[in-house]
Amino acid sequence: MRVTTAFSRLLRLGTGVVVKGVRFGSETVVVEVALRRQRLVCPECGHSTRARKDTRPEMSSWRHLDLGTWRLELRCQRRRLWCPMHGARTEAVPFARPGAEFTRDFESLVAWLATRTDKTTITRMLRIDWRTIGRIVKRVCDDELDPDRLAELYDIGIDEVSWKKQHNYLTLIADHRAGKIVWGCEGKGEQAADRFFLELDPDPASPSPPPQPPVSRPREAPEPAIMVPFGPCPTVPAGHGVPAAWLADSLELDPQLLARASKLRAVSMDMTGGYAASTRHYAPQAIICIDPYHVVQVRHEALPIRVGCETPPSGCRGSPGKLRAV
Ligand SMILES: [Zn+2]
């Protein structure tokens, strides 16, 4: 088997990508690849064309997953095209995201490690710098974050994490059924929870951007003005109806959006009260549960440190009075 065939099978860079040559350096393996397809594809929008912008190719390189102790680098001469939406662009490759200096496989590894360990460990393990990790994680999230991750939430948890000695907070929403974090924002407490619920069910009264009614379209007869989640009301003409139900022309409510908070059955949280207040406002049907972690934490603070002592020793924090009903 030729070395190019072996690397082609080994790397699996996608359809239309062929390995043209392999060079071994002292610490790096350089794999030269070429695109077999005739059409040029815009990396931003997928627009494809047979026309090249010019005959000048652009040499690009990407770092791929290491081969043991060898650093593996891909190189490819890419053609340039003219995209009607994005202008001059270098054609897309199936194995790397637009603007990336790493292959998709490498970036997936970095993103997975970022969910399991700290950045310092990743920098030492993969030999990349601290800021590169952040850029890769953002690229992977922008590309692969499930847009429907908020669509089917039933049992969720809300809590915050802190860093820099509790000067900074990040509030996270977990989908208990999927076992995943589905949403997050800076800050904590009721305001952070409010932001989640407003994103879960956007306020139809303040759409962004506001719809612009068509100016030139003639209106022959009054249109039904009240929109309800299941469609326009056929019996109420324009200018009449419930004020709270008014919507701008051409704006319709998405029944799926309105229904998402009402699907929540249970929300787990701490005992601070802010998350509970927000949940009672936006999802009053949901059962508010206290995390076992927080219950055990309060219980430990309430108990004497030394087992068997009748009175808590000095320095023993907390008291049973800290337990509060929700
Ligand atoms: Zn484009």
C-alpha cells in the first residue's frame, strides 16, 4: 500500500479530498491534500460555482490530531471564488471550519476536553495557547450548538458557579433528562433566571427587530386584528378586541414559543429565593425542588462538627434555623 493511500484511509478527511503526498520532518508530518471537486464552495454560506475569481491559488495549512508524538499538519492549495453575498472568499474544505487553523477533528477534541478539564491541562496536553482554546470553543459552539435545545424542557435545574473568590458568577440551566447544560449567562439570582425565561418564551410585545408593515401594499378590507396562538380570530375586525392581545400587522405568535415555559414540570434550585421567584412568575405550574446538594450543605452547617458533643464547639457555623420551607 502506498503511503498516500494509507494516510487517506487513516485521516478520513471527507469526500472529494485526496492525499497527494506525505513528508516527514524531524517532529512534524506534513500531508499535502487536494480537492477533487470541480465546483467552488463559499465557506460562509455554501454558495457554489464553477467560476474562479482568479487563477492565483492560496496555500492554506491546518493542524490535525497528533500521530503519537508527531505533530500532523495538512496543506492544501485552495482556489478563490466570488460569492454574491460575501464577496471574494477562499473555497471551503470539508475538514475545517471557515477561518480556522485547525481541523474539525482537532477542534472537537479541544471542545470535548474543555467540558472535562481545565484550560491549563489542555494547553499542556495539546500544545496550544490559552486564548486559542477559547476561540476554538466559540467556533465549535457557533457551529454545532443545537438550536432546538430549549424546545423540549420538562425537568430543569438552575444554579450558579463562581470564580475569582466569588466576584464573578455564571448561571447555568441544566436539562435533567438529557443530562446537559442547555443555557447560561453571566450573573446570578432572579435577574439571571428572568433572562432565561425571556429567551425561552420571547415577549411577543417587543419583537426584535420590530416588523415593518409593507408600505406599497393596498389594503382592500380590514384584516382580523387579534392574533391568538392558534391563528387569527375571524370574528373581530381591526380596531376591536382585547388590548393585551394586539399585535402589529403581519406579526404572528409562534405557539411553540408560547408553550415552552408551560411544559416545565419541575425546576431544581438552591434556597436563596431568587430563582424561585422567577420560576413562580414565568412557570407557576412547575414544582420547585431544592437540590440535594444544597439540602445536605445546610444540614452539615447545622450539625456540630464533632460527633457526640452536646453543644456546638466555638467556630461551628450555622444553625437549624437556616432551613427554610419553599
Ligand atoms: Zn457566501
